[in-house]
Amino acid sequence: MHFVKTLVAAITIGVSSPVAMAQTATVSPQEFVAAAASSDMFEIRSSELALQKSHTSAVKEFARMMIKDHTKSSKQLMAAAKKDDVAVAPEMTSKHASLLKALGNDNSEAFDDAYVQAQLAAHQEALALMTSYAKGGEAKDLKAHAKKTAPIIREHFKHAKQLGKTGSEG
């Protein structure tokens, strides 16, 4: 359980700065694409881990939805970035990579809780990014992508909150 608390603390610290930044100033198209692509990669890869390590059907079901939706979102982001002539980074940010590594190293019974907490933090950050860029982004197609994607991320966040409330049992 100590691992889960440490992971949640790391996520909270890592999320607070980008969320605050996203709420106060719109990021550049390149920064938006880098953050959104990293978020999608983290969601997909962490959910692949959940399919392997989870102890509950509800978490596995959520993970399958994350893989499906974030794979689709990633393809749409790449298409929008291409139209707006913005390069997509091929790797995750160091923060997302560290969180993924921590989840990958967790073989405890508390994995499901750690995964759900990581999903909550990641979706909170992504929602702030998408909402902010949808309102004030400068690249037309990326702005449309953010506007279209924000409601989906909001639903993912609500679903993850529900998983957290039920203790990931199932």
C-alpha cells in the first residue's frame, strides 16, 4: 500500500504544474501535441499493463476501453497535427514514462488501486489540457480535436472516479 501512496503523490506533484499552466495560459501547438500524444501513449501502455496485472474484471473492462478510445484519439491527433503542420513526438514525456515504469514494477495486490489513481491523475491533466486548448488554441485542426476529445476524457475521468469509489472490486 505504501507504493500506491508514493505513486499517487508523484502523480499529484507531476500533474499540478501542467494543470495550472493549462488553466492559466494556452500552450503552443507543439506543446499541446507533445502533451496530448504523451497522454495517449501513457493511457494505452498503462492500460495494457492493467490487462496483464489487474485482479478485477471492472478494471480490465476500463483498460480495454482506454486502449480503444486512446488509440482512436491518438490517430485523430496525428491527423490534426499533420493538417496544422505540427510534428508529433514519438515518445512519452519523462513524467509519463516514470509513472508507466512504476506501474510496470508494481506486482502487488494494490496494482488495481495504483492504476486507477494513475488514470484519475492522467485524465485530470488531459482534461485541463484539452479544455484550455479548445478555448484558446491557435492551430485550427488541433483546436477542433481538443474540443471533440474533451467530453470523452471527461467521461473517462468520471468512470475512473467510479472505479476508485468501488475499490476496483469485481
